[in-house]
Amino acid sequence: MTNLPGATPEHEEMDRLTRRRRRLAIRGIISLAIVVLVSIFVVQNSQRVRVHFWFFTHEARLIWVVLACLVAGIVFGYVLGGPGRKARRRQKKAGKADPLN
């Protein structure tokens, strides 16, 4: 890995292990930061809110309303984008160019 004239396989192995440990440490720090940010988000949005549906009203914690909207948006986006993805995939298999480009 290193291009030093006196580098031995042991040095290369140590360099590889050092890089691996550094990557793991960075991943751990990023994971911890994400957990802290999500925890703060949940605590700040834990108050109860009234949600009005068409035929009834329901009280829920704001965090659940936000997460339900996120999940609904992901599902709707996937369902609505599905036909276009399938058509592009079929055209690609058939060897045709993408009509949108």
C-alpha cells in the first residue's frame, strides 16, 4: 500500500488496520450524532396536537404525526413513481432510448 522503499508487509498491515479503526471511529461518531439529533427532535416534538381528519378528530403526539406523514410521503412517492420506473426498465431491456432525454 505504501510506496516507501523500506515498507514491509507488516507496516502495510498496520496502515490498513489504522485506516480501518479510523473509519470505524468516524462511523461511531456519526452514528452517535444522529442518535442525539433524533432524540432531541423527539423530545422537542412530544407535545400533543389535535389532528382533524375528514370525519373525526384525534389527539396524538406531534412526533407520531410527523413520522406518519413521512411514511405516507415515502409510500405515495414510491407508488406514484413505480409505473415510470417500470417503463424505463422495460425500454432499457428492449434497447430503446429513454424518451425523456
